[in-house]
Amino acid sequence: MYLTAYKRIKNSANKLYYLFKMLYELILEEESEGVRAISLVDDPAIEENWIALKAEEYSFRSIDEEKRLIMGAVLVPDKPIYRNQGGEEFYIYFTKETIRAALEKYAKSGNHKQATLEHELAIQGVTTIESWIVEDSVHDKSALYGLKLPIGSWVATMKVDSPEVWSLVKEGRVKGFSIEGLFKRKESDKETTDLSKEVTELASYTDYPEGVKNNAKRGIELNEKNGNKCATQTGKVRAQQLANGEPISEETIKRMYSYLSRAEGDYDESDTSACGTISYLLWGGKAAKRWSEAKLKELGAIELSTPQPGESKEDFLSRCMGELVNEFPDEKQRYAVCNQYAELTALEDLERLLSNNKNDNR
């Protein structure tokens, strides 16, 4: 499926729109400012007091299973990070100098044992045992483990003694580092175009329908009635974003489609107290599944594979997962997407699906 000229123009315009947002540099001035802890997260979210990396781009590596060591980027220089606070949209970034100062202050403060899970739960048995600045992208220790990080990046190795946390690492339920801390922001004197490539890559979208927002709001309400015990912190943050109509990135849309595809069986419209139902609504529900699928096709992010007449489900899943390995590096995500299409075993079903999707996009 190829983008039409109109869609290409629309996508380019959307990206250009974000090039003109206010740009702030984050700096350290006060004694109380700096990185207080490193959080292990699935999908780093930008919250009021947190600065987070994109886990899908700078995920950590399990470098020694026997010793339970993980390595990853903590901060990356000149990396624009989108923020939305009270409707104010802007980008922030760290310079190499600020990142080095933050690392030194983190070490001097003895915060190497301060770790959290999803910015919500303080955890024991997770310790930063190495922390350094990349001086040479090619020969740096991180490069030996497949991490391609620019000069000036802050890299850390963490020792995971907690069996519960290590289980989350092995299952792929936590994938990256995200810092917790306080910084002062100042209006940047850097031209936005200096960071235009990075900002363009972070283009976000707000054209999801009202049904997505309403489902997220409904999920929040039901979760509050249920003691707020359902869903992960990632799901709760995502619901707030959707309910408020905030921009979401292409990578987030991929995660949305993947989750809603594999969790659809847990959704029971008649049981509003079930966590499966509430979690599904927090991610936007069926309206979000339809929109995210259509949006990914529009962006050309995925060329959804389809079963061939007479092809077995097992053969199709094997072929599909091989075809989508670049679009969905995570095996569980690939399986969720491919499994949705594995049910289409007849050409008539395929034609009906494509026709419905075409009508929905009009």
C-alpha cells in the first residue's frame, strides 16, 4: 500500500508544524536540582517532573544474564523531547555539558541505589554499578553491546539482584531507562532548524476520533471506581494523554495497535469492573484499534501481511513475523499484529477487510 501524494503532503505539513514549537534547554543551577533516581520502564512517558528517553530507540541491553547486568543510555545530548504541560507544547533538550554535570552530581549524591519501576514504585536490589560519558561512539564500551550512541551520552550499567525485577527484564516488560529529577529550563538560543532532523522524527498526531478520547475517559472513571488498581502506569499515562487529546508519536501508535490487538479478547463490554475491560478502554478501546491500524497504513509504517488462500495459520504466522521484523522488533508485538490477520483464511474475508478499511479512511 502506497501513500498518495495528498497523504505525503499532509504528513510533511504535520511534521513541519512541530518544528516551530518553543525549544528549551534544561540546565542545572540549584543545589536541589539533578537526577535523583533511574527508573526501569516499558514505555517512558513525559510527565510533569520527569524527563524520559524513547525506550524504543535507546533501549537497554541484557549484557550478562548470569550476573544480571543491564546497560543502556540514561541521557542523550541534543535529543529533542516533546512536552505538553497544561496545553503548552514545547521541546526540551540537554547539552553535553549539562549531561556530564548531571552524571557527576548523581554520583556525588550517592544516588546509585535509587531506582524505581515505571516512575511509581521504589524498588530494592537494583544498583547502578557503572556510569560514564561516551567519548568515542565507535570504540566505547557500549558499542561492543550494540548500542549506537552519540558522543556525550550518559550510559549506565545496572546490577539487578531482585528476582522479581529480573523477571520483568527477561520477559521484556521493562525495556529502557528513564530519569527522575529536577532541572531548570531556559529559552534556547539554538535555532530550531539545528535540531530539525530530530524533531521531524518525533512528529506526533492528534487526529484520533472522539471515540478514542471518550473510551479513555470512561476507562479512567471505571478505574477510579475500582480503586485505581487496574492497568500499569504506562496504561494510566496513556489514558490521560488520549483523554486530553495530546499528541502521540508513531511509535506510540504502533504500541497502541499491538496492545489492542492482543488484548481484545480480555475486553467484555458487559463487565465494567473487569481489569481487562478497563485496561482496554484506557488505551482507547475498539475505536483506537481501528484508528491506529488505519493510521499506520496511512503512514506507510506497516505493510500488513495477509494470509494466502489455503495457507495454514502456522505457515502464515511464520511468514508474517519474518516480514514485520523491522517494523515490530519486539516478538510479542509482531505476534499480536500477525495473529489478527491469521484468521483471514479466505480471499473473500480479505477483500471485505480491505474494502472496510478503505471506506473508513474516506
